[in-house]
Amino acid sequence: MKTLLFYRPNSEHERQVIDYLRDFKQRTGKDIPTQDVDTPAGIQLCQLYGIMEYPTIIVTDDEGHIQNMWAADRMPPINELSYYVQ
């Protein structure tokens, strides 16, 4: 499984993302990969997965099919997401 957090740096939600990533790392010792939604790769992935709100966390299987998604104000509890992060 792959986990990816989509967000826009230097935006109103950047502080929320930074705090979440810090807390996640402190509690689990794991990092969540991030994707800037304004890069060419970010734009392409947002279109592919239909992401319209930020921040959004997706979990995909090894073939790229979405297994779970949390968007905007519905960030998952750390213990729930830690199951998916390798």
C-alpha cells in the first residue's frame, strides 16, 4: 500500500499539514510522503484521483487503486492512518 498527502504549500492549510506531519512522526516514527498540488506531477495525480480539496490523504494498493481517502477537515486519527503507512 502507498500513502500520499496532497497539499498546497504557503496556503491557509499549510500549518495544519505541518502540525499533523510532526505529530504523526512523533507518535509513530514514520513519515507520510507529501505531494505539492501545484507541480506537474501533483496536478496529474489530483486529476487521476479526483482530488478537489486540500489537504487530502489517499491510500492506494500497489496497482494504484484507492483503498481509503480523507479530505480537508476530515483528517484521520493518527492511529488509524499509521496502519497504512509503511
